[in-house]
Amino acid sequence: MAALRAVLRWVGLVLLAAAYVVFVVDGTRVIAGGPLAAASLGQVIGAADPAGLAAFNANIMRIGGEWLWQPVVGGLLAAPAFAVLAIAAILLMFAGRRRAPHWRTAPR
């Protein structure tokens, strides 16, 4: 169980670092004179691996159809990438946190 918690914390830290990198890239675009707009998760994944995003789209459409793609996955891919990554990181780090020691008191 301790190893799983360590893996969850590690993956959470990696996602938090990725969120920070995406946030800095968005900030440098604004400083360079671009519009104040955050890159969506779909844009970031599409820039990193366009074939993977297309395959992911095909698999979701095969498994769940349009009702799963449009409201759930489409909404997630349209959200700002740094926010999605940061929320996922916080949830994973919270799930993998170390528990406080449980002290039992002696019966009186």
C-alpha cells in the first residue's frame, strides 16, 4: 500500500510540473504580445502527439459514441491544460498522501 501511495504522489508531482510548464508557456505567449488565452488540453495533446489524439478520438467514438465524446471528453479537451493538469495532480497527491498516525488511547 505504501508503494502505491508513493507512485500516486510521484505521478501527481510530475503532472504538477507539467501544469507549471504549460502555464509558463501560456505566460510567455502573453508577454510576447499574444492574446490572453490559455492553451486547451486538446491543443497541447495535439501538438505533442497528433496521431495519438486522433486514435484516442477513434477509440472513444467506438466505445461510447457521440454521447461520450461531446459532453465528457470534448469538454475536458476544451478546458485550459494547466488547470486540468493541476487538478489531476492535486487529486493524485491527495489520494497518495501519508496518513496521520492513529493513536489509540487506552480504555479507562
